[in-house]
Amino acid sequence: MNKPRIRLPDSIKVGDIIEVKTLISHGMETGQRKDANAKIVPRDIIHSFTAMFNGRPVFQADLQPGISANPFISFQMRVGGPGEFEFSWVDDQGAKTVERTRLNVV
Amino acid sequence: MTRPRYLRLPVRRSLDRRDVIFSGVSVWAAAVAGPFAALAQEKSAEPAAWEAALKTITGGAPLAGGQITIDVPEIAENGNVVPFNIAVDSPMTDSDHVKAVHLFSTANPQPLIGSFRFFVETGRAVVSSRMRLARTQEVVALAELSTGRFLVARKMIKVTIGGCGG
């Protein structure tokens, strides 16, 4: 998995509702597809995404093969103050990618 | 990233035909449902896979319409990447909040597309992502509330090129 991309709005104020956009590269192999030798390509997807803010969960997703490759996931959140996000993605191989992003308020 | 078109705020709908179907699934509903008639008729025979999957979450509890909107393109040219946005109108308080939203496909090999969990501190129950759709079909969004209620919304999507490798 490559370095994920996180997008927060510019100039966030306390009380704002913000949209947090995340994107990560992953083939999200469904386990339905056959290769050139008609053998099923085993499933390998990111099955879990978690967003924590200041150590508390703010959003969590259980993904199935019906989610597109290179999963884009966005959610909304009310801003109570500054802090740090910790995003994590876990795939079927057990590979975990963690990304931290600072949320600053003006 | 520029702001894609599908991320626009969902429009609140008043009670409509979909809500009516869910408020009382019956032969009568099938008769008046028009485009949904075929789906309603399936209920009389074996329940469809997506209905069974939905029931494992609801336990057969009644479903209500309204308060939940699902925003998808009417026509998806590429079934591999179909954007969706689901928003639930909720006060998000300790006593009344959205615990989770589940998205179902009615015609993919696997009915459940994803489950998204929300928290009181988050203050909102809105999620956007992209899904694969094998062919033209309806998708169904189910919201699980802390009050024990369940809300549903469904949308028909025309898929030009299917997204499950053929």
C-alpha cells in the first residue's frame, strides 16, 4: 500500500462541520475474478478503515469486495477543537497502513 | 482534489413512492409500484440474497423511510467506480444517533457493499465512497439508529459497463 492521501478543508473553525477525504492505493481484488488460466484470483481487499481523533474513534468502515479499487472514503465531522487524526487501513494480508494528520483551527 | 459533482449536499425528500413501499410491502404495493413491481414480487418467493443480508442486521424489524438519503448517479458508465453518498438526518445525541449505515447491492455476487459506523462526538452521519456494480440495479441503504429503529432508502442505477470483470 502506498502512502495514503488525506484532504481537510482550509481554515477550519471550532464548530464547523468538515468533510474528511481519504484515498489509498489498493487493487481491492474481489475474489470473483479469474486469471488467464481460468484460476480464481484470491480475494485481497482492504476490509477495515478506522479514523480516530485525539485517540477516540470518529468513523469506522467495514469494506466488502463491492468497494472500488483505490478506495476513496470520506466522512463528515463537527470540529470541537484542534487535534490529531489517526487513520488506519487493514487489508486481507494483514498489512496495516497508518497515517497521522494534524487538524489546526483558526 | 476538486470537489466532485456527486459530493453535493443531498436534497431532502418528502414521503415518496419508495417510502410507501417500505411502509407496507404487500401485493398491493407491487401493483402500484410500477418499476419496483418485479422486486416486490420476488418477496413472495425465496427472499433475494440482499434481503436475507439485510434481515441479518434488522432481525426483521420494521423499516421506515425518510431521514436518510442516498445520492448516486442515475447512469453509471463504468460499473467499476460508481460514487455514492449516504446522509442520515439525525440529532446525533447519546439517546438518538446513527450507529451504522449499511449499503446493499440487489444484483452483485455479494449483496453487502460496506458498513459504516458513526459516533456521537462525530456529530454527523454522512459517508461517501465508490462502489462496484455488476449491472443495472437498485442499491439499498440501511441506517441503524440507537433507538432501535431502522431507516431505508433505495436508488436505481443504470450501469452501462458492469464492474465485476464481465
